[in-house]
Amino acid sequence: MSLQKKTLHRYRQFFPNETLREVSARTGIQITRVFRLFNGKTMKVGELEAFESAVSLKIAENPSFARLTEVLDEASAVLTNEELSKVADYISRKVLSRTYSRLYIRSQIENAIIA
């Protein structure tokens, strides 16, 4: 996956229901350009920075994330490669578990609506 796609995907994770107009207001990028970017037009560096800045500001609202970042930075300097691998595996399992549980709940809700 390209850096542009990752950035847009990450942005949508934090702001899933924003309209193009809201994305434009938050990033400072013209609405027509936002439309083009979400439809595959190549991003300029300044546009990439605008999306990353919006995500960073959203992340900064959560003090737990700041703490996690600090602990991970410290761990990368102190722990062995094997220990870091175990930490990364644990976090990956937690993320997958949460993702699958959300998908399961969503499918149950959809099935209940259809029935």
C-alpha cells in the first residue's frame, strides 16, 4: 500500500464520517482537490503533511497515546530484539482481536436488521 493510501486510510479511521467539505476545512485543501485525492490523484507533499497534521492533532487529544508512544520509544532503546518482537506480537493480536470483534458485532447488527 502506498504512503498516500495509508495516510488517507488512517485519516478515515480517525474521521470516518467527515464530508469532503469538512475534510477541506480541517486540512486547508480545496474541496475539489480533496475529492481528487480520495479518488486516487497523486498527493503533493504539503497535502500529505496537512492530512498527517490533522491526524496528529486528533491523536494528541488522547493522553494514553502519548504515554504509549513514550513507552515504545524507551522500549526500543532498552529491550532486546526478541523482547520487542514479543511486544509487537502482543499489540498485533490485540488489534486483530478488536478488529474481528467489531466486524462480528457489525455483522450481527446487519443480520438483525435484515431479519
